[in-house]
Amino acid sequence: MAVDMRLPSVRKQVTDSLLSATTGKHLVVPGDVITSDTGFMRGHGTYMDEEKLTASVAGEVERVNKLICVRPLKTRFNGEVGDVVVGRITEVQQKRWKVETNSRLDSVLLLSSVNLPGGELRRRSAEDELTMRHYLQEGDLISAEVQSVFSDGALSLHTRSLKYGKLGQGVLVQVSPSLVKRQKTHFHNLTCGASIILGNNGYVWLYPTPGQQDEEAGGYYTSMEPVSLSDREVISRLRNCLLALAAHKVLLYDTSVLYCYESSLSHQIKDILKPEVMEEIVMETRQRLMDQEG
Amino acid sequence: MATVQVSEAEKVYIMHGVRDDLRVDGRGCEDYRHMEIETDVVSNTDGSAKVTLGHTVVLVGIKAEIGKPKPMVTDEGYLEFFVDCSANATPEFEGRGGEELGTELSNTLYKVFNNRNSIDLRGLCISPGEHCWVLYVDVLLLQCDGNLFDAISVAIKAALFNTRIPKVHISEDEEGGKEIELSDDPYDCMRLNVENVPCIVTLCKVGHRHVVDATLLEKACSVASLLISVTQRGTVTCVRKVGGGSLDPESIFEMTETGKRVGKALHAPLMEVLQKEESLEKKRQKVGFLG
């Protein structure tokens, strides 16, 4: 039994000049004038206010030739073809599933773009349509890839690879999509003993590293065997580390997560989320990341 | 109530975790999340408090007004509760969506707090049968992440501790008419004795065990929960079962015992924080909502 009660602490003020001096980034909040030069084009996250280009979201200014955009820090997911996403089934419809992927509109997963048990070249029969809920039902989590983007921004997903499919036992952590670093691979077997899927949409899935995979099931078989306590400890620690990193706006990728995990080892798992512990381990992680970059 | 969707495999993972006494966020079954308490956050109330428990945020404001005592008990003041479920907490509360939950919460709070064993209601009486203080307790849910009852009860206790009621003098003129005079000095006020004000502990039955301070995810895996209000001395003042599932007598007994132990331990750190905050007085840096 433990209760930790305290007075709230005032967040430390980081002066704007110091921040942009160290990172070299142009950071803005809504209403900030980016430029009063009329020679620029208005991109996402900006608007014209009395002939001045003004930010409409809080984030970093990006310039491509004459086009000025603001990339927001906190946002919904703007999918691109090839992005790895983790999502939750919200609806089963005619020949398709609706998937919640943290985008502005629900994504669709067509029955024709999933791998059904029984091999690659199987015809989808009417029977398959009737047993769709048998494969994926409301509330189930999946990992998938963005196949195409519709004109209204909604995403079409596919799971036509054995690495995608239904997710089994594990923990979902939700962070802002802008905190997930784009990388060659978003599936990692971390050396600390658990696996991680860093979805581009800000949904991160932590799960025990699987043994050998059963190819026949086509990714739709989930084990309900209890996860061992040691695996659980690692996953819980990773979960709290991810939240700590996200709270301090550190980019998430395999190295940062692993460094944070290692610096948290001196603390108990449940203590990681206390503000002072969180600050300490994130500081340590940042330092190590900087040392590594040189 | 704000609900979340959970897949079967996630449920299994959470339930096995509770069985092993290691929850998803690393806590044991009887651990609370990190809690932050601040009082005197709303200037136009007589007492207020804001409590943050994980991602659950509640704000409580107390206003004292002079009213007529209830006809059944003429020598006591009383408390009125109103719970506002802000649509900020979850879009489900938009429009009239939060009304049902709000009524349920305020009815429970009324049962737990509005009795002479919890608060000295006699002290709120000004002149028997004619005038008494009515404390309007307004609860605002700003964010929901499970365990609303515990957070609200802690916030109410903190706000009651923070409440200052102006002193009044009754003067009688020759014809026997009474007149109430409010003291001009804003510091001339009385405070409430919060010694016997209980805190609510919610125990959720997950699998074969029970957990305190359940998150929304854990709540989704539990069939039924038990509310237990416990005072500083460990006296149980109210027990209520919520949720659709059933509990067998044996587990109710176990849960009451846990609730008693946990509830009793909740008061000491709470009073410590409140005393500490008060001793800081002017030196205290107010954090409020933007800090």
C-alpha cells in the first residue's frame, strides 16, 4: 500500500532564446508572426493575418523554397503511403473493417487486403465475408501499413505481410504522432527482453518477444497463455519510460527507448512516473543520446 | 461513464497482471497513482481544491450561503452537491451526456458527506429553525481516467479544510425581530473540523483479486466494484456496490478489510500536505491550471 500525495510543482520556465539557440529551431505558438515578407507561400499550419504570415498551431517552422509550413507538436496522424500504424477495430462492415488510427477520419482495412489463413493466393468467398468477425472483431488491435490515402485524407490499410496482423497480449501506449521518429523499421526486438512496434500514428505496442511464429495462422492466432512475471516487469518499465520520454518531448526510436530503460533501472517501476524521477532519467537519456551523436 | 475499448488479449494481459500483483503501470494491487493536491484555486469560492490523480483531474468549489434549515432537523445546516461532467473530460459528456453520471455521483456524495458524523452540521446552524449555513459543494470533472470517487472525495475533504465561513452575529431589536450581521473583517471567520470527514476508496474486482485506484482500462476488465468510505480512525461509514456484476460475500468481506486499511492510510498524507500548504501561506507559489 503506497500513497504519494504532494503539492503541485511549478513547471520550469525555459526561455525561448535559450531553446532556439541550443536547438537551432524556429519554434512558434498560434498567433506568432512568422514573416511579414509577402514573397512566401502559405502552407499547412499558417494563415494570413493583415498581410503577415501567422502560425495557427504550436510547433516548428519548416521552409521548402518559398513554401512555409508549421509542423505541429501535438497533432492527429496525417498518414502517408508506407507508414506503419497500430490501430483498433471500431466497426465491422461489408467487406471492410473500420480502424481507429488516431487520424481525423477512421481508416479502412479491406477484406481483400488482409492475409487470410490458407496461403497467399486464396479467393475471398462469400463465406469469408460472413466470418469476418471471426478474424477481427470490435476492440481488437492490429498492426498494419498504409496502402493508399483517399482524397479526403482517410487511409486504406493492408496487412499483407506476416509481420502485420492482429496483436495479442501486450500494452498500448498512446503518444503524439510527431514524437515517433521515422525509421527504416518500426518493429524492434529490444535487448532488454521485450518487443516494440512504434506506429507512425503515435500508437506504440509493447509485447513479449514471441518465440517461433506459426505461419499457418497468417497472423490471426493469439496466445492467451499467461505472460511470465519477468516479461511483465520489462514491459511495464518500458511503458512508463515511453510515457516519461513523451512527457518531456523526446523523439521515440529504439535507441532512445533503450537508453531510457537503462537509466530507469535504478528506480522502481511505479516510481518512474513521479515528476522528479521522470526528469532525472530523461535528462540522463538525453545526455547519452547527445554523447552518442558526438 | 467514459468507456474505452479493450481487446480480449489485452484484458487477459491485465487480469494476469493483477493476479501477479504487477499492474500495467508497475503498481501493486493496493497502490495509488501519484496524486497532486492544491487548495484555494478559485478566488470566488469560500473554499476550493484541485486534485490530480494520474490523468484524472477534479476541481471542487464550496460556497456558503445562508438558508433555512430543513424542517426535520431545525438545528443543523446542510450540504448540497452538484457534479458537473465537463465535455472536456470526454466527448461523451457533451450536451446532456454527463447528466446521468453527475446525478449518480452527487447522490453518493450526499449520502457519504451530509451527516452529522462526518461534519459538524450543528456548527453550521445560526439560529435554530430560522437560519443556517448551506454549503454548496460543486464538483467539476476536468479529465477522466478512472477512480473518480476517490479523487472527488479527497478534493472535497481538501476543499472543506480550505473553507472559511464568515462569522455572523445575531442582534435582536425591541420588537423581538432578529437581524443577522456579517462581520466586516474578512479574516474573522470560522473553519470546519474535517477530522471525521471520510475518504472514499473504490475497489474493483479484477479476476479473483481486487485493486484500488483502477485506471479506465482496468475498470473495463472489472465486473463490479465496491465503494467504501472510511474515516481517519478507520471507521467505515458507507459501503456501496457499483457495476453490473455480482460479488460473493467472502470477497466483499476481503474488500472491506482492504478498503479499511487503505482508506485509513489515505488520511495522514492528505492532512500532512494540507497543513504544509497552509504553513507556507504567502510563500506558496500558486500553480493553478496552467502550471
